[in-house]
Amino acid sequence: MKRSVEERLDELLRRYGLAQGAARQLPSLLDALASEPDPHTTVPLDEAVDVHVADSLSGLEVPELRSAAAIADVGSGAGFPGLPLAIALPAARVDLVESAGRKAEVIRRLIAAAGVSNARVIRERVEQLAAVAGRERYEAVTVRAVGALAVLIEYASPLLRTGGVLVAWKGSRDRNEEDAAVAAADRAAMGPRAVLPVEPYAGSRDRHLHVYAKTGPTPPGLPRRPGMAAKRPLG
């Protein structure tokens, strides 16, 4: 029997030991997403609890992310995984980095509707943020559905403090992509930490969290100018 949205949220609250505030904010987030006039997601409410919320919260299985005090969610889109993580981690500061103006406005409305006081939108290209204001300021960078691992590593490295982690949401493992990521990591002061298979909800298949750690100061030349990481990946 298919469980209701309320039952799924209760299960997630128990699974991750979330505080009472999350029990109020997560339903508010889903309701606001369902009524959003410019949604940037076509997932219906009864599926969004899994596809967006449960999938986002699977990042809590990475201890370094769960303990991070400053998190950047890069290419945040409609606010995932950043908003559910901000709700789950009320002591953390979560910056949702999104360069597209319409998407940034959607995130702002969702933040207001759910009362997520520890999250804010930064409407800027990640390379521009990493060059000045965000340089080596974060303990964790999260990325979902943005690009290849080599690209994500280059985005994350200048944002992270030494010892900080990149957590990238991916589907089935790709040997060629992972090999390219190793080469990019070597050039970006990053090192592979773990690949965690996760099953955020029943029926999710081949979901993995790829974790890379910052091993030292950001190398000279990073970040490159906007667009170069995707056009000519380091790997």
C-alpha cells in the first residue's frame, strides 16, 4: 500500500532523528512547492516527498555534511537538496547558489513559506562566488543534477576550507566519469573519500553519493572564468 505524504515525512523524521521544527517546516516546504506558480519541477506532491525531500535528506548519511556549520548548495535549482538539509540542520548556515533569476526567486519564496531562517539565496555564478566572497568559506558543498564529477570538483574546491567535503548526488556509477574525476581532483587539491550507495525511497535505483575532501589550499588558477569547467574539465 502506498504511504501518504504525512506517513513518509514521519518516517523521515524518525530515520534521521530530526528536531521538531522539521516536522512543521518540511510539510510547509512541500505545500509551497505544490502551489508555486513558477515551479521549475513537474513532480507532483505525493512524489516530491520522495524525489526531492527524501533524496535530499540522504545526504545526512555523510557524517561530514551532517556536522558542517557552513554549506553551499551549488546549482540549487528549485532548492534541492539545500532546503531540506537546511531544515534538518538548523544550526548550519546554508547558502543556495543559483545564477538563474527565476529559479532564485522560487527559492526565496519557498524559504519564506517554510520559515527556513538559516538558508539564503546567492544569485551568482559559482565561479564568481568562489573568486571572492565565498572563497574557502564552506565546510561542505552539495550538488545534485548539475554536471559531471570532474566539473563539480572544480566548482567545489575554491569554496571549501581544507578538510571540507563535496557531496555529489549521482545515479549509476560510471567508470569513465570517475576516472576523469580522479584526474580533476589531483589538480584541484581534492581527494576521493567515499562512494555511498543510498536508497532514499522504495524504488529508487542505483543512487550514490560521491564524497571528495579538500586536501589543501586552493591551487593557483582556480576558479577559472565562468563556463570553463564545463567546457574544458580538468579531468
